[in-house]
Amino acid sequence: MRTLVLDSTYFPVKIVGWQKAMILMISGRAEIVTEYEDNIIRSVSESFQLPKILRLNNKHKAQKKVKFTRLNVFWRDAFKCQYCLTQLPANELTFDHVIPSSKGGPTSWENVVTCCVGCNTKKSDKSLKKSGFKLYKKPIQPDWSPQLCLRLKIDDPDEWFDWLPGSRALAS
């Protein structure tokens, strides 16, 4: 079972397993918004209904700077090759330095894009001009954190979808 965690302003921040949810609740760091009706956790001396949605008591500290990682680059670029616009799963993608690292291009948000293996091989260590490739969009550092993209499943509680407008269509 999973639990949706909201910050103190009722903004969704993450989904956690039932064990972490119980720790947050019992330690007083979060309060229950709603509970699963049929799921009870028992200890030697107490019983608890499993929380479906928790609200953190303290203000959630959002990460100010988005961490540069391969997966975050893929999220920023919507898992699409920025040269041919083919959308692929993460295990079939790589990333490409727009200005090749062999030519002094940095590994940074502004110089790295999601790329399919075919385009990466064709571009090689050439500049955009020499390779004949065009970028779909200019790479920038996102001002949102891809880690906040909550992955809902079809069997998650219907009530969660009320907290995340438009998420029903994205559930996998």
C-alpha cells in the first residue's frame, strides 16, 4: 500500500510506502487526512488504520536548484530525442553534448540534450552546423523539479486524483 504525502499547504509532494507513512504519523511529523478503511496495522498494544493521505506538519523544504542528472534531462526533454523527436523509454536514450565535450563543451543543463542512439552516432563529436542537425528546443535549466512528478498507478485510490488535476489521464 502507498500513501500520498501533502505539504503543510496541502500541495502533493511525494508518495511513500506504508512503513514510511506510519513513521511520519506515529512520530507526529504528519497528520492523517484520510485513511484506508480496510487496512489496519497492528502492534503489540495498538491498532492503526493505514493512512491513505498524510499532511506534513512542518513546511516542506523544496529543493531550490534542480539537480543535473541523466534522468532529469530526460524528464526535461519529455523522453524525446531533441534532434528527431522520437520518444523512447529511458533505457533506449542517451544524452548528447550540443557543443561536444571534446571541443570544450560543458556537461550542463544548457549544453546537454536527450538523444536517441541513432542521432547520437550520426552527430558524433561534430558541431550542430557540421552535423546538419537542428535542435527541437534550446536546452535550459528547468525551474521545476522533475522529482516532484508523482507517478500514479491505475489502482491508486481515486481520491488521490482529486489532489492532482489532470493526472487520471497520465496514470500508468
